[in-house]
Amino acid sequence: MNRISAVLLFAVLGACSGSSGMPGNNGVYMLLDTSGTYREELVKAEQIIRFTLSRLDATDSFAVARIDTGSFSEKDIVAKATFDDRPSTMNRQKRVFAEQVSKFVVSADSAPYTDITGGLLQAVEYLNEKSPGHKTVLIFSDLKEDLQAGYVRDIELELEGVSVIALNVTKLRSDNVDPRDYLGRLATWQDRVEKSGGNWRVINDLDTLEGLL
């Protein structure tokens, strides 16, 4: 858990002091891939969520949502909260949030499709509504988008001022046959995020990042 803690502290909450006249609070939206074998990775995602909860403070906002067949919908939000400035109320909010995530991890079904783009659109909508000083989207996924027939996701993303961090980007079985597939997915998402004005980062090697703190 220490390695996960170090990564999240550095990547998400390491620079919380806003510039003059700008709010210094955080808005974090985490997308969870539940397709295929990634369903088995949710326990690891829950650890990351619990640590993030421990670092967030009053007026910060946090939401966790599953990546589903059509993820541009509030129905896929597992838990969400904007934390109160009263410690007792904030602690209660965090406890309820953690309980909601735990129930989801135990009962979540494997999704037949993976609408990452829809999830990003929903994440940006949520963060823009909250208007925090720092906007972060965490994507816990292998980044393999698989859309149901008829879904249109050739949409420009509006990611100005948003940090998009891909976590735990595991390699698919096909990637071992041709590593270009894996590298291509990373490059495609990086290009798409950066062309939309966002900042892109991939965090897989927790050992090397721990020292950056």
C-alpha cells in the first residue's frame, strides 16, 4: 500500500497550492474498467480510492465511476462527494463513500464493452460543474476501448486544465504477441488528451516513482 500511496500523493495531490486568486481545492474523478479480467483488479483500485480519500480535504470533490457500455451517464457513478469543512461531517462523508465503493467492488458485474471516451466526457462534465482549482481524471484501465455497435465516440474532448493519469495499464495477452498494440494504445490516448488541452501521464512502475517524493 505504501507504493500506491506515494504515487497518488505525488501525482494527484502534490501541488495543491493555487495561484493568486484561484481556488486551491481538488477535483478528482476516477474511472474503473470492469471489462473482462480487469474486473479482478478492482481490489487494487479500492486501495487507491481509500488512500485518495485520506488525502482529500474540505471543499475537495471526488467521484468514482465504472466504465460501462455507455459511460456518458451519471448512472455509472459509484460514489461522489464534495467534502464539508466540518471535520465530523467530512469523516462521515468519507466513511459512506468508502462503504459504497466496497459494496461495488464485491458486487460489480463484468462489463461487455468499454466506453472510455464516454467516461472521460462524464468526468469533465462533473469536474467543470464543481470548478475546483485542480482537475484530475484517473483512469484505471488497460485503455482498450471497445464500443457497442451504434455508439459514436468520435468526439473532441475539452480537457484544458485537466490532468489525465492512466493507472495500472496492464498488457493484454495480444500485446505479448505484438507489443506495438500496447504502445499504440498509449500513444493514441496521449495524443488525444494533449490535443484536447489536457496533461497526460501513465503510472505503472510504482518503484521508480516512489523516490520522486
